[in-house]
Amino acid sequence: MSSENRFSDYDAIERIYLPARKELYEIYLEELEKLILQHLPKGAHIFDFCCGRGELAQLLIKKGYQVTGLDGSEVMLRCARENAPSAEFILDDARYFKLPPTFHAVVFIGNSLNDIISIEELESVFRNLYVALLRNGLFVFELKLEEYYTSSMSVPTSRGDVENDFAWIERYTYDPQKKVAQENFTKFQLIKEEWHRSDVTFLSKAYSQTEVQSVLEKVGFTEISIYDEERDLGVDRSPGIACFVCRKP
């Protein structure tokens, strides 16, 4: 599909997003086991939404599940197919994809839902996932709430790294009035003995727990449970990251 219709800007910064530690995804897997995996049938079909490099997909396959992943980055999916060759992967936009009722569960581990900065598009995502679930299917996802942005991004911050042929810097700012964070990436890459600069900007939205729960209910999800990952689930994360679990009746 056209890169204009998906979050293809991640292709430009794939090298910056180094593979996460294996131990981190094993922690995610333990979290999913407690929340939903124990309630799924043997060999259930799981939809790894915004799957990135496929690290979680491979762990789920090793547990005996069938996995389909979706991501908007062609570069990320190239890595995912190497990391989880037994999974099926789809290149599509998280906001507009259409799939028939197929999955026993949808799992989303990461921050990409915050990159959807309008409540209308977030509703579209939830509605499409609702359709893709089988009846009685489960949906679990992470989301950074307002508490995360006000505690972790209250002042502008930056980070970066330098290698022999590659350098980058990332700058964060947060507007508490608009509840929108901005990440500005600048990278320099040595190509044929010449340095090339490129810039890309990402916006993310600080949603409230009430807003998200209201949209889930509007779409039709029931049995909505909300956990603070640090306080309720014992996951060593920054404050304000919530885990939502709900069901398609």
C-alpha cells in the first residue's frame, strides 16, 4: 500500500530503535500470561498489533500460538519476518486496516496507540480490532496516560548517540494545554564518504483513562479492566502507563 496511508516515517529511524532486550519481552509474555493467555484455547490465533520487529510474535509462537502481525513500517516487518519466520505479517495502516473475524485475541505492547492523536482515529482503530476478533475474543493493550507525560516529559529532554558512520539526537517536548508531545529526530549518516542529514517529527497524544474507556464501550467492548503497570502488575515502567483488558461479547 502507499506509504502516504501508513506510519512509514518509522522506516527512517529503524536503526535508532535497536532491538529491545530479550528479557523485556519475556516480562511482557509473563504479563500477558496473567492477563489473557491462560483464558485462550490451545493453539489460539493471536493478532500482534503494531508488531514492530516481531520479538513478541516469536515468543508467542514458541508457546504454541498461531500469530499474525501488522505494522505500518516495511523496514520493521523485514526484521519481524527474520525474527519470527513462522508468523504471518501484514503491511498496513493501524488506523484503516480491515480484517474479518479471525482472532481469539489481540495484543498490543508498545506506544504506537499514543501516536494516533485524534479520538476519532482511535475509535476507528478500536472498531477495526473489534471486527477482527472472534466472538468472546480478548483485547489487551498498553497506553501512556496523562500521568506519564506530566511526570516524565514535564520539561524538554534530549538523548542521542554517535557511531563511526551514524549519529542521532532525539528531543522531547510536551504541551500540557494541547496534551500533545513532540519527538524530533535528527540523524546523520555517512554514505559514500559524505554525511547526510535527515529530520523526522512524531506527535503523540496524552489520553485520559476515562476517554479511552468511553471509546472502548462505544465500539462495543465489555468487561473492561484497567491496570497501572507499575502499581498493579509489578512491571518496572515509568508511572502512568496503563494496561487495558477487554472482551468482544
